[in-house]
Amino acid sequence: MADRPARRGPGPRSGHGPRLAVIDGFAGRRSAIPFALLVLVVLGGGLVGLLMLNTAMDENSIKIQQAQQKQAGLTDREQQLSQQLAGLSAPANLASEAAALGLVPNPQPAFINPTTGAVLGSPSPAPTPTAASPTPSQTVSATASASVSPTSSASPSAGSPSPNSSGSPR
């Protein structure tokens, strides 16, 4: 149709109506299907990405929860071992262990001043153990059960001095 010239009337424009012309390249209305498919692909990709992100976050939260439970268990074990150490290093327990090894306390110990090197007190040998003293096994069992009991909440810590061990001679 583009080959034909437009019809003209016999004279100048008569004004009876608008003049119509054929426009090349206009084939009519385009289809909306490709745009709809593009929108569906973008939405589907977003949903899949969101699902993957949510799954990864859930996996990480489970790992964090397991690590926190493990940390709590290790903290409980550390506290249990600290209490056990405090019970074993208590002065009464150390005295009973020393008695079990055959050691006896010296009532008149001598001390050395580290700055001057002077000896304070008169050194004397410790007395030999007597048969009237309690046997070490009786002392150990009574002291160990009292100092390591789980109900005692006021057990001395490993680093703090106890009231019986002040470090000064008596």
C-alpha cells in the first residue's frame, strides 16, 4: 500500500474530513506476554533468593545455639573443677595428706628473712609421730567428704588464703 500515492480530490482540499495516511513500521499493538514473563522470572528469583537467605540464617542460629550450650557445659565443668581444686587445697585436706605421707607439724618453725638473710626463731627438728594420733585414713575421709561436698557454697577459692594459713608464725 505504500506504493500507491494518496488519492487527491479534483481540486484543492475540500475540507470534508481529516486526511489519512499510511505509516510505515506500525504493525499494531505489541503483546504484553514477554513483559509478564520477565516480571514472573524476577519475582520467582527474588522468592528463591529470600528462601535461601532464610534457610542460611536458620542454620546459623542453630549453630549458635549449639555453641552456647557447649559453652554453658564447659563453664559448669570449669566451676566444678575449681570447687574440687579448692577442696583439695584446703588446709585441713593438705594436713591430712601430709599425715598420710608421714609428715608431722613442727611447733617451733624457723623462718628466713629474704632481704637480710637472717634466721628468725630457733630451728629444731620436728617430733616423731605418736601412736595416739588419729590414723591418716580416718582424717582423709572425714576432711575430703566435708570439703568437696556439692552443697557447700562457701568453699574458699584456690587463690585466696584461708583463715588458718595467714603466713605468720604462731
